[in-house]
Amino acid sequence: MSKTSAERGLEWALGELLRVWSRQFDAAQGVLRGGSAELLRSFSRIHAAQAQWETLADNDHALRAALSRELHEASEQALHGLQFADRLDQMLAVLHGDVERLRRDMDTLRDADPATLQRWLDELAAHYTTDEQRERHGASTAEAPGQSGVDFF
């Protein structure tokens, strides 16, 4: 039994959608790994500075000031690293919305022409909230997103 043009078109669109979602999950995983590594580095710095602080003589003001700066900078880095949770939440909310849109539009997409299917896929990018999502939307799986700074939300 041969497939109709609409069935082939929907099959193509679903294949593309699965590739897009796979890259989005890769991007979310990258955010998770980067945020976790940043937190680990921060807390390691804080622990080392705290250990040094405890061994200082009361009159070593210059070293106390240096350690105080180190603790402040490491604490700032840790707060920065904690933002990965917010970024992941945003990325996964977008993917959840994509699933809901697919569920809602499935009947319409079943009979859509290739241009309509492509527009529907292109509209996914309009909902992205992070650079990683935008960079990965149409990327080949070999491409990795550039590491950008974290924006405070």
C-alpha cells in the first residue's frame, strides 16, 4: 500500500521535528553540564579560601582582604552558575509547548503541503528563549553552540 503525498509530508515533518527536538535536548544537556561545572568550580574555590581563612593569624590583614575578595568572587560565580536551572526550565517549557502544538495541529498537518509543514517547523524557533536553542534549531548534530555568557533573568 503506497502512502499519500500528505502521509509522506507528515512523515517528513515528524522526522524533522524529532531531529530538532534531539538537538534541543542536547542544548539543554549542555546547559546542565556547564552550570554544574561552574558550580563545582565555585564551591571548590570557596572551600579552599575558607580553609585558608581559618589558618590566618589575626594580624594578617592583607591576606584576609585577598581571601575576602576571593570569597566574594567565588560566591558571585556560584550565583551565576545557579542560573542554569532557570535556563533549563525555560528550554524544557519550550519543548513542552512544541509537543502541545504538535498535538493540537496534528490533524491540520496531516493534510498540509510541504511549504506549510516547513513553516510550522520554522515557527518553533520563534518560541526559543536561549541562544543555545536558536543555534541548535537547524544545526547539524555535529555542530555545537557557541558558549555565550549567561544573561541574568
